[in-house]
Amino acid sequence: MPAMQPTTFQAEVIWLGVQRRPVAKLEIFGEPVSEMPLTFAGFAPEVHAGETRPSCSRVLALHPRGTPIRNVRQLCVVSEEELAEVAKTLGMDRIDPAWVGASVVLRGIPDFTHVPPSSRLQGPDGVTLVVDMENLPCQEPAVTMAKATDGQGKAFKSAAKGKRGVTAWVEREGALHIGDRLALHIPAQRAWAPR
């Protein structure tokens, strides 16, 4: 049996974006793009691109801050459906994916934020993204939304808990385009159950 099992779920790429410069004063500067050529280092103009990155607060239990480690956070992948749920909780009509630093917005995979780590999303040309893990909500989108909407979105961090999407890295090079359909493959293993 292969270690990765195909599922019946496919997601449509409905938005692609890039963050060309780092967060400044807790504000995210994202913008839409029409296509995304991906190499093993990610999307070249993206501030999060690179095969390695300096370790951050997320991995302090493993590595001192600033240690070069494999970059498994090249892309931020979110679900249209989950963004809509967060917007509703915040009393907003919609959330612009650029406000949350999204790289890819998908439609069609339920409970997307909780797909198993190491799942694959594969595009029509073979481009393959590996899901690292849930992307925990942070304060930067709240600040960005509040500035863009005269104060709405301040509670993003709590509203987006469990609905913030995932981080991912490129396993196979290729390109993503609006309208592409990505097939979901999941690891063929049972959930961890320590005794």
C-alpha cells in the first residue's frame, strides 16, 4: 500500500497572492497575482520563499532563535469557506485574502485547516504542495484588517482559531493558476495514540 492515499476531495484555486515585503508595524502587505510558478524554494517574489529560514518562536523548544532550518512555511494556504466563517463571526461581509497574508485560497475541502500534516495537494501539471501544519492565528491580520475597514477585524485572532489554514512547502515544482484543481492525498496511517 502506498504511504500517500488519494482522496475524493479536490479543491479549486480561487485566489493567489504574494507578500513581497516583511510585516511592518504588525501590518501585512499582500497582493493578488494571476499565476504562481513554484520552485523547491517556493514562490520567488514571496518574502517567505527560500529552502531554509531562520527558526522563530514556533520552534524554540527545538532550536535557538535564528538557527537555519528547512523552510516548511513557504506558503500560506487557506480555505474560502473558512474565511467566510471567520468574516461572519467578525460581522464582516468578507475578508480580503491579502489581509491575512494568504498565498493560495482554495474552495472545496471541508475542515481544511485540519487536513493531516504531510498531506499533499497536487495540481494538474504535477506541482505538489506538502502541508506542514495548521497556521495558528496571529495579530498581524487583525491589525491589517482594522486599518483597512475602520476597526473591523480586531478580533481576528480569536475568530480564526481552527480556521486559519495551513502552511505548506513545495515537494514538486510546477505552477499554480486561478481555476486549477488540486487533488488531496493524505498519509495512510492511523492517528497517533500514545499509551
